[in-house]
Amino acid sequence: MAEPELRADACVTMRDPAAMLERLCAHFVEHGTVTHHDRGVRLEGRFGAVELCSAAGALDIAVTNPNETYLFVVTSSVAEHLHEFAEGETLKVGWRGNLPEQPRIPYFREAVVREAYDITPAMRRVILSCEDTAHFESGGLHVSVLIPPSGREPVWPGVGPDNRVIWPSGADELIRRIYTIRFIDHQRRELAIDVVLHDSSPGSTWARNAMPGDRVGLLGPGGGDVVAADWYLLCGDETALPAIARIAAELPTAARAKIVIEIADRAEQQALSSHAAIDVTWLHRGDAPAGTTDLLPQAVMGAARPEGDNPFVFVGCEQSAARAIRKHLRSAWKLPKDRHLVAAYWRRGHADAHDHGE
Ligand SMILES: Cc1cc2nc3c(=O)[nH]c(=O)nc-3n(C[C@H](O)[C@H](O)[C@H](O)COP(=O)(O)OP(=O)(O)OC[C@H]3O[C@@H](n4cnc5c(N)ncnc54)[C@H](O)[C@@H]3O)c2cc1C
């Protein structure tokens, strides 16, 4: 049975609603579908639909969605964009409808470090206790970990009256890094996060120093569920090893998967388990710094496109390698967009830089 629609409406007074509508459409066309009809415009993307209608001196907005989280994501994002495109005008965005009286980020949970230990020389596992592990079961593999300043009581992000997320600033500013949930233990109410220790970066430092009782915020999960296929290519460097290991562990018996992982050396290899037939290749880059080799693109270019109609390719690695692989999958393998997800998990020389994949 389809879930009942939730709805939120806003009528936002502004000088030139038609111009605002044009700006919103021009921006959104990069991210989803824009349909003009006789009553206005419909924007449709990953998180649902928005109807916009410019009237005299106001923009009418209607957001519908069966999902409380997505309703929040869309209303919050619409409010952000209205303010971004307001060109100096102060706008008041007031939502009415199926929104909670006490606004909160529906995909935020607090977690507490239970323990942390090295699983290989350069990978440290942080076990987090979280009351609501069920929340992380579906919708994606990764979370944004919000790390509060050391020695300070954390101040978590809140929600403004227009549903925009309000981030703590100054001494309370949070570090935000994306990690994969390697596994969930519902019985113990625990989540495991495997962090690559690459230097004295904020994420590595957090994992190295994590002590039982330390609090973190988690936003997510994100990225969507793994696409069903008969044959998989799962490919990445050590940052995607947790994702690849989790995907492999959850594949059905009938699936086949070719797995290619670049790591520094043999000491970084991990046992991967799966009900599916998996064929694992470890690529050792030796002394070359991470993100400087073309081992992963070369491996994909050397692999044969699978026979059959139902392949899926997942890739997570440094941006240059991700781009080279994406190009090859599209031009040589001619894989349609819904048959691959290639994400830049990090970008050499840039902090907190990634894309969530195309
Ligand atoms: C969807 C998704 C899932 C991810 N899952 C995981 C995961 O489970 N485990 C994990 O460890 N990472 C994961 N990552 C990658 C992680 O978010 C980035 O590596 C992030 O930059 C780490 O933050 P940091 O504070 O350590 O370094 P930053 O402060 O972001 O960067 C500091 C410097 O270190 C470099 N750098 C960043 N990462 C690496 C690296 N791995 N090796 C060498 N140099 C690096 C940067 O280029 C920059 O020069 C994931 C990323 C995405 C998008």
C-alpha cells in the first residue's frame, strides 16, 4: 500500500516572483526535471516534487512527499535556495502542513564512541553506540560524522523557523566528514566505522584519539540502497573498502561480483565475505602516495564488459581515478547512468572534497 502523501505549503512574499521562479528553474535543471504547465512549474528530483506558482507579489510553493525525511530535505533546500537567490531582499518563508511542531533534523542521531582499535596498520575501526540503529538500516551506506571541538560540550545543528539547518559556529563549529557504516549490530545497538589513517587530518585525528564516551553527531544515512544486478564490479581504494565489504556481504547468493581494491600493501588487505561468488583482486601501490597511481583505471580498462543485461558498477576512490573510470564506463562500456555509481570519495590536495557519484 502506498504511503499517504505529506504536504507542506508556503506563500512567500517578494518583489519579483517570476524572476525568482526563473532562477530556481535555471538552478534546478542541473539536478532534476523541470516541467512548465499552465498553473506554474513542477520540479522533480531524487527527494520528491515541488510545485511553484508565481502570483502577484508572491511565490506559492507546495511540497508533497510520502516521507517525513524527504519532506524536510526538500522544504529546507527550497528555503536555502530562496534566500540564496533573493538578491539582497529579506524573505520570510513560513511552511504550513505536515511538519513537526518542534522542528528537528529527522536524519540526525547522536552516537557515543564505545571503543576504537586498528584493524590494519592504516585503518582504525570506531565502534559507536547509538540507540536507534534501525534508522541506519536503509537509505544508503554512508553518514556525515559531526565531530565536536575537543573538550567542549557538543552543540548540534538545529532547524530555523523556515526549516533551514542552523550550523553551530565559532568555538562550537563542528568538523564534518563522510564515512561508510561498515556494519550495524542491532542487538548491541552499535555501528562500525572504518577510518583510513592517512596523516594528521581532522578525520584521522578523530579516529586515532577516539575514546569511550566521546560524542559525535551522525547525519544520514545517504547514497541510496545498492542497485539489484546479476553481475557487479566493485572497485575502489581503501576509503571505499568499507563500502565494498558491506555491499559484498549483503549480495544475494545468485549474484557474481568482481572486486578490485587498491591499497598500500599486503598488510592492508582484509578478509571479505559474501554469499555471492566473488573474485577479489588487491592492487598494491607500494610507496606511491594514495591518489597518485592509475592502478584502478587500468584495472577497469583491462576488464571485459560483462555479458548479459544486468550489470552494476560501483566505484569509490580519489577524484582523478574516479573521473577516468567514469569516462571509460560511459564511452567504452556504454553503461547507462542507472547501471553505475562512480563517486570521488576524496580529492588529493583538498580537504573534505568529494562528490556523491554519477
Ligand atoms: C560516500 C563516501 C563514503 C566514504 N567512506 C569512507 C570510509 O568509510 N572510510 C574512510 O576512511 N573514508 C571514507 N570516505 C572518504 C573520506 O570522507 C575522505 O577521505 C575525507 O577527506 C577524510 O577526511 P580527513 O579529515 O581525513 O581529510 P581532509 O581534511 O578531508 O583532507 C586533508 C588532506 O588529506 C587528503 N586526503 C583525504 N583523504 C585521504 C586519503 N584517504 N588518503 C590520503 N590522503 C587523503 C586530502 O586530499 C587533503 O589534502 C568516504 C567518502 C565518501 C564521499
